[in-house]
Amino acid sequence: MADLRTDFVGIKSPNPFWLASAPPTDKEYNVRRAFEAGWGGVVWKTLGLDPHVVNVNGPRYGAIWGPDRRLIGLNNIELITDRPLEVNLREIKAVKRDYPDRAMIVSLMVPCEEECWKGILPLVEETGADGIELNFGCPHGMSERGMGSAVGQVPEYIEMVTRWCKQATRMPVIVKLTPNITDIRRPARAAKAGGADAVSLINTINSIMGVNLDDFSPEPSIDGKGSHGGYCGPAVKPIALNMVSEIARDPETAGLPISGIGGITTWRDAAEFMALGAGSVQVCTAAMTYGFRVVQEMISGLSGWMDEKGHRTLSDIVGRAVPNVTDWNQLNLNYVAKAKINQDLCIKCGRCYAACEDTSHQAIAMKDGRVFEVIDEECVACNLCVNVCPVEGCIDMVPLAPGEVDPRTGKVVSGEYANWTTHPNNPAAKAAE
């Protein structure tokens, strides 16, 4: 059996699946239920020092659904915990006492002042928590008070606060990064410079989910008004994967432990994050959609896949995909593939034909009896037909082997030019000659 035990910056847990700092981790009752269901750890919902945090009593969430009403994106305008600090601390201590084998990380957000951070850290440390996560990511509510993403968007602040915390606590310090920034590498570098033990990402994306066209208020609407909030759920996964990979392959942050967050719904999602460098993963929307027991499918799925592939421990897969992430100018421009349609699987819906004929390269022909065939001479392997086909596996991209003739260009496929940097069509390469 695959070993899913995790040691993330010295924080041990029976599996890499942690609940992210969010409503599911706001109180003892929830966290105990989560641990009973099998979660390896939690990041307790963000604590602060401000006793005047008040959440709205109207809708806090907006959603985007797929055609089958499946939730693909969730927006929230909820603030950090509005429960008293002493109550949260007491509950954290009780849960950690009863579940010593589970990871207990506490999310924190206080004003950007050294004394505030130094004041709250001993209180958290006394609970026996395993680590802290500095919430530099929330894009709404708290950012207007100079916290959350207001800090996470300024690398100098990230480095400064991280250093304060590292000097004031024995606990590992994880810095949670905001995606609401142009280059995610800069805040990650700042966190490392400040002495962070790890980073976690992504926090939610600044968003408005929609507009009510009856009263023209943004959703979710509070008495006719709306506000920007944080976007999460399956739809943000591609953004999160890219940002995780950017940090994992940046020479200045290579080796910095990463806790991956963003749209993780299945074991496969988790495996992809780990392949791109995440040593643990955090989940929120999936638990809020399907309940805490969704983690059991994640555990069994990941374990089964690792057994099938011969991976014994998580270290066998963490970071395995990072060397294969490259810049566009390093891609092999002599690689040639063509679409192939499996006629046995084709249901003759015509989506591939319509998409290619109207919006792409007119590389699919419709023949008598609604038989669709690829015109190799026109196919540029854009993959659009694969993505619009409703039948999984019906259309594949088949690469041509070196030495074969590309029907589109009439040229022999070769590996002579490895990438755009050395390709003869590159103006820079021509100038060098």
C-alpha cells in the first residue's frame, strides 16, 4: 500500500489532505467532524485581534454552475472569524489534545504592526498548534482595513511581517499568497527572504459573480448592494496550478515548500498539484459542496493510483512534473501531430465539424451519412476538436514520427530544431546567422 503520511516543514499528518482556512474550520464542532471523516489536517479559520469583525447576515456566497447544476465556481464575501479570540484558542487547544496525530495550523491576520503580531503569536503557541499561516491573501473586507491582500500585494510588507513572526515564535511559518498580483514569484521570494518555512497558494481571486438584472445589484446582494469577493472552486484550479509551478521552478524559490490550494476536488487534482511541487494540499469548496467524507474518495483514489504506478511515498511524485514546465520559446516546433477520429465511438453530433469549420482551420470534412473525417493537409493539431467532443477518447492527437512527411507542409518531420530560440524562422536566429 502507498504511504500517504506527510511531513511538511516538520508538521506531520496521516495524509496530505488538509482543510483550508475557511468556514469549514471555524469551530471545534466542524473540525472534530472533519478529523473523524479522515482529513489529515486543518488550517483553522483566520483569527485576528479586532473584536469588531462583523459578518453580513445576508447571502455570503455567489455561485457559477455548469449545465448540470454542478458547482464550478464559488464567490464569498465572508470575513475572518467573528467568534471571540479566546473561544477559538480554547477550542484549538482541545482539538489538538484529542487528535495529536493531525496537523493543526492556525491562520492569522492582524494589523501590519510588529506588536500586534508579537502579541497574538504566544497565545497561539500555547494551544499546542503545529504551525501558523499568515493570511496575506483575502481580497475583500479585511483588505480595506490594510490587511489580507493589502499586505500580500506588497513584497516588502510580506518580508517584513514574515521576519517579525519568525523572530517571535518557534512554530513553522507558512505564508499564504494572493493570486491578485501580476507576478506570483515576487511575493514568494519576499516570503523566503523573510525566513518563511513555506508558502501556501492560492488564496481567492477578486471577483464579482454576476449582476441581478431586476434590481441591478451585484451578486450576492445585501439589501440592494453588492461587493467584490473571493473566487474559488474547480474553475480556479488552472490558475492555481500555474502559480504553484512558477514558484517551484523559479531558481530563487526552488526548494521552498508549497502547500497547494485552489479547486482541488478529486484525488487527481491533488496529484497534479503535488506533481508541480506541492508537499500538501488544502481543500475548501469540495468539502462545502459534498461534505467532509469526500476526503475518503481522495485518500483511496490517490493511494490506488500510487499503487498502480509503483509510487511508494509522496516524495516519489512531489515535483516530478516541474522539469517539464518550460517557457514557450523552449517548445519543440518540429513536433507534429494530427487529429484522428475513432468512428466506432463517434456519435455523429457534428460538434467537431462545426467548431473547426466555423472557428478554426476547416480541417474536418462531413461525408455522406454524417461521417466526419480529418483532412490531414489542413490539420494544425490545435486540439479544439478534442476539447469540444462530448465523447471522451473519441478524438485523439496522434504524433507523426521523425522521418514522416507532414501532409500539411510536405516537409519531413525532424528534430533538427529543438525550439523557437534556434528555429530558422525566428528573426533573432536569422540575424545571428
